[in-house]
Amino acid sequence: MAKIRERNRELIIQVASEFFADKGFAATKTIDIANSAGLPKANIYYYFKTKQNLYRSVLESIIEPLLQSSAPFHENDDPATALEEYIRAKIRISQTHPHASKVFASEIMHGAPHLPEDISAQMLEQAQQMCERIQSWIDQGLMTAVPPQHLLFTIWASTQTYADFDWQISQVTGKEKLDQDDYDQAADLIVKLILNGCGISTAEEETA
């Protein structure tokens, strides 16, 4: 029974993320989510109580992996390893959570009117800690002196675009949907650009 509840809850969040991404919070109707999920409307309120709670759950479905993605900054002293693992994690998030990523992007672009304060605080704390880590690498002479905040902005823009601007990417590539090779190539290129731009040598380069 618990597995059924969890499966239904995950299904509702997935379908809701598609509706919120396409229509926005105000225009999305819970009855449409229920119909698309093949569940009674009452199930939406059973699991989430309100549309606001469901929207928060959609945001949390992307916030949790976003927060986890910064783990390499704390686990590695080497900026090359940390930045590469972070970039690849961000690409994976765009690949596996495209609709929730769009919901998050739309929320931010509209001034975060529905973003809960606790989530906002967690995101800010994460960014500040990452900036401090980057600055420590700069201070140790491990990378070129670059503005840490703008380095993060550049990584966010280059990785999240694969979810948030999928229509444009499809038009340019001529593909309805990117495959694994596309995401791998994107990650490889972004890693190369960031590391080279920050004057960071990889272990392979140092032994070559």
C-alpha cells in the first residue's frame, strides 16, 4: 500500500511539473493534473492538501538534486575535480528533471513569488559556500582570479539551458530530443571551457 501511495505521489509531481512548466502556477488546474495522471481529483488533495503544496513539492523535486550537486565542492580539494563533477551533475539534472527545471527557472524569472523562504535561504547559503570555496582556490593559486559569483552564473546558464531552452536546442540540432551522447558532449565542452578559462590544469594535462 505504501508503494502505491509513493508511486501515485511521484506520478502526480511529474505530471504537475509538466503543467506548471507549460502553463504556470495560476493557470494550472488540479483537475487537469488529475485527469492527465489518470487519478481522481481527490487524490491530489489527499496527497498534497493544496495546489500551493503541490507546487512546492515540484520545486523541491528539483531543489534537492540542485543542493546535492554542490557536494563535490566540499569533497574535493582539487578545483578541477570539483568543478568537473559539479558541471556534470548539473547537466544530469537538466536531463532528468527538465520540466521541474523550467518551473524553477520561471519562478526565479518572475521574482520568486511562490518560492518558500526556507528553500530560498538554502539556495543562498549553498551559493555563498561555493563562492567561498572558489575564492579559497584562488587564494591558494590553484586557479586564475575570477569573480566567483560570475563563474557560478556562467555554469548555471550553460548547464540549465539544456532543460530551460529545449525548444531552441531542438530547432538548432534538428532533434526532437537529445540523446545521451549529446548530454555527454555538452558536459565535456562546458568542463573544458570552464577549466581552461580558469587556468586549471587537469591531472592528465599535468602528466602529459
